[in-house]
Amino acid sequence: MTAWLKDIAKWEIGRTLYLSVPFTWLLPKARQLALLHKGPVQAGGPAVQLMPDYLADVAAVNRPCPVEPLLFHNPLATFTSRGCPNSCPFCAVPRIEGDLVELGRDWRPAPIICDNNLLAASRRHFGQVIGKLKDCDFPFVDFNQGLEARLLTPFHIYGLTMLKNPMIRFAFDHVNDEAAVADAISLCRKQGLKDFGVYVLIGFNDTPEDAQYRLEKVWEWGALPNPMRYQPLDSLEKNQYVQAGWTDTLLKDYMRCYSNSKRFGQLSIINYNPGRHDLPLLEGLVAAE
Ligand code: SF4
């Protein structure tokens, strides 16, 4: 799978510099790029949508772009819908995209689907998405931003089974979601689906014990946990926020411990020894513009 850029995407057309900024902590860097450029600058992306004033004096912000910025972040990624009808308090999507809008048949086919809540779309749209992906015969399809477990139905599962090597992702952000995620994985597995990832938000209205429980529950389900450290929506520096009951070191240890289980196996935080286990600090996958 082509890796995500995870940085500012930048390109020039004529004298104009275009910046697509996925995360707010990249805004200071975007500002420097804009100041150094000799010519017009146009900036967009989720970070600019969240904090448009930050670059407003050095760039034209949130204007229509002549090319699709997502191609610079990951050319294998696409959207078939935008927005989400939910309003999870830690999430930027409702603030910058609003309610769900289906993109009809006009979306660019690609195997990494970045929809924020594809299952909230109509059955008609979901069926069309599956049909188009199936026609493209991609060797894999990754529902990269997660499927809402509570909305999963046999209709959806049937569609997912029509695809080659689908990577199914859910989110287990609160312990109250346990039954819904467990049931969703179990139902999928009964129909032959076998690759599951589960995003687990940590450091937001939880405790280390609660996070450990959710992360290790994902292992019990035979799935890969993908811990996501909470970042406030206006962070100009990454990993500065530390929820009461946590420390920065503990949050980093959790990220090291649980995001490496695909390569290094299931190492519980209880047995994690930073001096002995030299694990890289991996960051979760996040969609860009
Ligand atoms: S976290 Fe997911 S379900 Fe919640 S608002 Fe964001 S996109 Fe919607």
C-alpha cells in the first residue's frame, strides 16, 4: 500500500504555490513555506478549514483547487462521500464537513476508501460503491477511516464479501461500544471476512486502564488495534495534550506498545519495558483533504 504523505502536500502551478495541510500542527510550517514563496500562495486542507485565520494573511485560504489534493497525499485513496451525521466531540469532520453528502457516481475509483462514515450513506450509494470497486478489480480494498459498527447490516457485509481482500476497520473509542464492535466483527467473520483493524482513541475522557482494556479486547477479537492519541482540534504542536490521569510518557508508551503488534506481536503495557523493547513510535493513519 502506498504510504500516506503525513505532511503538507505542496505543488506549484505557474507562479502559484498550493499547500494542502492535513493537521493543525503543520500550520506553522505551512506559514513558513508561504512566507518564503515568491508569488501567490493558496492553502487548504482540514487544518486550514479548522483554523482559517492562521494563514489568512499569507495565503488565499479554502479556495477551490484546480487539482485534487488527495492525489498528493496518497494517490490510492479516494472519497465516495463527505461528512458525517454524528458529532463525536474529538472529531474534526462534523465541524469542517457537516452532515453526510454522497458524491453520487462521480468519485475517482481507488482502493483506499476514506469516507468518514460510509455506512451512514444510503443503501443505493453503498451498493454503487461496491459495484464500482468490484468492477475495478482492485487487489485489495481498505476502508481506511473505519466503518461504524452500529450501522453494519447483513446487506453491507454481503457487499464487502464481493471485494478482493477487504480490510475492514472499526473504531472502539468508548467502552460502551464494545458489544457493537464485537458483534460487527463476529458477523463479518461468519461471512468469511478476515482482516480487521480497530482504531482505539486514547487519552480522551478515559484512563490508562480503560484504554488498556479496549486495546487488548481488540486482540481478543483477533483484530489489530490501531491506537490514536487524542489531539485537540486547534493543536499547533503535536502530542502536547495530556489528559488528567495520564502522562506524556505513558501515552507514548501505549502508542509504541499497541501500534506495533502487527510486527512485534502482542505485548501488553503491563510487560512493556522501554529499555528492553525498542519499539518505534508509530502514529495512526489519518485521512487528508
Ligand atoms: S469520529 Fe467518525 S462517527 Fe464520529 S463524528 Fe467523526 S467521522 Fe463521524
